[in-house]
Amino acid sequence: MSQPATLPRLASRAIREAYPQTQAAFAAMPDGELWFERLVELDANRRRLLAPPEPILLYGPAAETRPAVAETFDIIIAGGCFGLIVGATLAARYGWRTLVFDRHQVGKTHRDWNISRGEIHRLAEAGLFTEAEMEAFIVAEYDRGFVRFHAEGCLIDADQLWLDDVLTLAVSSDRLLAQCRQKLLQDGRSQCLDRATLRQAQVEESGVTVEVTLQGRERLRFRGRLFIDTMGTLSPIARQLNPRETVSYLCPTVGTIAKGFAAGSAADEVDARVGEILVTTEHAKDGRQLLWEGFAGRDEEFTTYLFHYAPVGAIDRLSLLALFETYFETLPSYKRPGADFAFQRPVFGYIPGLHHVGLGPQKRTATRRVLLLGDAASLNSPLTFCGFGSLVRNLRRITHLIDLALKGDHLDEASLRLINAYEPGVAIMAAFTRYMVADEGEDPKAVNELLNIVLEALRRLPPSVRTGLFQDCMEWGDFVKLMLEMQKLHPNIWEAVPRKLGTVYASAWVLNFIEFSSFALQKQLAAWTGRIERDIREDFHNYANYYRYALV
């Protein structure tokens, strides 16, 4: 991973001494010092969520004293991870001239991804990759995966739950993004710009002028018809458009890719044919219910993640550095290192979650000529662990609608908001994030107790219910079955709703369910009346309705 020689040294001696195991482990990895600097930068930036947003978006004509526009594009995308996937599709499939820039390097991210075989085909459906091209970045495939929760002292000790088509593929983000970069650049009309930091976006009637600072020095300006923000959880534009609340919860996530774990079928050994989707090994401590994930990769590599959920206001509980220190202390209790054990690379980041209060999308995800996507929009359920699956499932819909919006000049806020992936089912499942939070003064086993009830209910229901839950696409009927099965297992479970959510969020959850029920009815009526088939026309708003009801 290349970085500029002038990279600021954010990791002071005090930080290194405060997190000795993290510092030592990073020092032993290839490019460990550069990764440690990025970790410190991201960890420090979390506090921006509680500070007033910066006025990045401006409206009206730009001042004449600014640098001249260097180049003009159809689409300008900030963020070189998910933004590169979207940009490559828009450039290679639809022919739009696209610029993608990132404050680090376009096409590099600090985590790999897992997804199912059925979901990965959506990349081919979107016109981004052929089936053969996708095989190059699929580095491992598992027979199945499981979920298991610690149950000491709990009312129910649920059996391990097996899943057959959930997160069963390991994807190399480096390989996938490298192919995306190549596709975006292949016709010579689109560009990638590394180490470019967004300074300002000037929204005018006829276009958007975006100003960046290149490598901390040179200022450049670019002109486009549409500006797309995929800058993630801490996006300054998302915060400016939503000054009250950009996200409700954060899921700090840390881990490593390593080689040399003890191999075998025991709980503390690695079985390369099995994915460990969600595992807890103990009850909550220090306000954190820690959860593990583990997936085999290429060449005997094994990726482990440690994470927890917390309200965004609990800023001290959201430290990646502190979580990494816990990770290195407790990793041997989850997976036992073998004789030739060695860390290869760290993985880390924040997964956002938005608690929907009221009906319809609660977050402003667009303004005139500006669209938020990915974690900047944070409309996927945080229960699905990262936005990659949501992006892949919605890539065809998102890029097709962007294409139609540009062709028909539907670049007003109301039209652009139709492009986002909000669904009432996602909103109601996002509320369950609250149950994953270990509250101060709460019984330490409370989270695991509820998780074991959910696990046992899923075990008793058809496999489609568990698949829908973990793939962010649960149908109304399956959701109701799950709720009723949980009540059978623990008749007093609904007493936990007002206690855990509080009056405002409990009322919001009821509204979310009403909206979910209404949407399910509309979808069924659309199917009965043939509305879905009638709406398949090359028109932006007809397609938006088609995708909404058909859930393509």
C-alpha cells in the first residue's frame, strides 16, 4: 500500500504506550506503521460526530478567486471504496465519464468482505463483472456457517445455528477494487485521483463544482452534473444534511488477517470449510457485549473480527484503539495460535446504524445534484455487519436509476432520494440493534439471553427466515413468525421492549411495523394487479416504483 512520504505522525508516544499490545502487533505486520497511523486517524475522527458539522456544501455561484476548473465530468464521486464500485459500473456499463477521488488511495480499504454465492451474482446482473472475472476475487468458499452465543446462566441455551447460504464466500477487497479501478479507467475518459481531500462542493443550477486538496498542498476544482458522496460514517456532507443525527449507533470493528492458527474442529481451532458468522464467548463487560466473526481466506489465512454495538453518544466506548487492545488480549481464547502463527494485516472500521423514528426515510440522503450512498446514507441494517452486501444487492437498481436520472435530468432532491435503498423491513430490523447494546447497570447476561432466544426461535423456523434476517431481506410473514416464536419461548419477552428502547423508540418501533405491514400489502397488491409489469418502462420514476415493489 503506497502512501505519501509526508504522512503525518498521529501516533504519539503516549498513544503507543497506552496501547502496547496493539502497537507491538502492528509493528510486526507488513506496512504496520502506515496502518497504525490510519487507525489512529480514524479513532480520533470519531469525535467529529459530536462536533458541529463543517459547511462543505455551498449553494450558488462560486467566488471568482477560486482556482479554475481543471476538468469536467458527468459524475464526481468522493470515496474510493464503495464509490469505486458504483463509479466503475456507471463508467463501464453505462458510459458516463466519472471521477472517483479519495483522501487515501482509490481502491484500498481496511477490511475484506464476505458474502453469499447467490448475492455475488448481482455484480454480474449490474453489468460490472462477468462470472469468470468474479472468480478472480473470490478467495475462499465455505460449506456453511454457524451462529453460537454464550449461554451460561441464561434462560435458554440454544443449539448452534447452521446457515447454508450466508457469508459463505470470502472476497479479496484488494482484488475486487483493483478490477473496478481498471474497468473505470479502461476507456480513458474517466479518472481516479488518490490522496485528494474534499474541501468544498458548490451546488449551482447547472452543475456541481468540487474543490479538493491534492496531497495536502495543491488545490484543484472539477465540474460535474452529479456529485455522489460515499465517504462513509464520518462523511461531513451527511452530517451537514443531517445536523441532528447522522447515525444512532456505531459498531466499532477490529481484527486481523493471520496465518498459523491451530487447525481442527474444536471451538478454539480453525476449520477452513466453516464460516463463524456470529459468536460470543462471554457475557458483557465494561459496557460492551463483544462479538466475534471468523472466516478462512486464501493460502491458509484466517480473518477474525471483534466488535460491539454502542450509541453514538457513548463516544468513549467507541474507541478502535481500546477495542484492538482487547482483541489482542483475548484472541487466543477465541482461536488458538499455532507454532507458525503470524499476523498479515489489520482490518478495522465503523459500521453505522440509524434508528428510524417515524414513517419513511428519517435521514436526508440527497440534495439538488448531490446523492449519498453506502455508509454515508446508512440505510442498511447494522445487523448485516457491513454495507458491502447491501451495496451488492442494490447495485443494479442504484446504477440503473442514476443512469436514468442523468438522461432525464432528474437531479432534484425528491428524485435523487428515490435512488437510495431504504426499505421498511430494514428500518424495523435496525431497531434490534438496540438489543445488542450492553447498557450501564444492566445484567451482564441480558444481551446473550435475548440472542439465545432469537437463535432458538430461528432454529425452529424454516431456513428462509434465518437467511432473510442475515441478508437484510426478511419478508413480512417471516418477521411475524419470528416474533411469535420468540413469544412462545419466553412469554414475557415483550416487557423488554419499553425497558430497552424507551418510550420514544418503542413507539417508533410500532410505527416501523405499521409501515412494514403497509409496504408488504402494497407489494402484494402490485403483484396481483400487474403493476410491476406495467411499470417496466425506460422512465426514471416508473423504474423507481418498479424496483421498490419488485425488490430487484
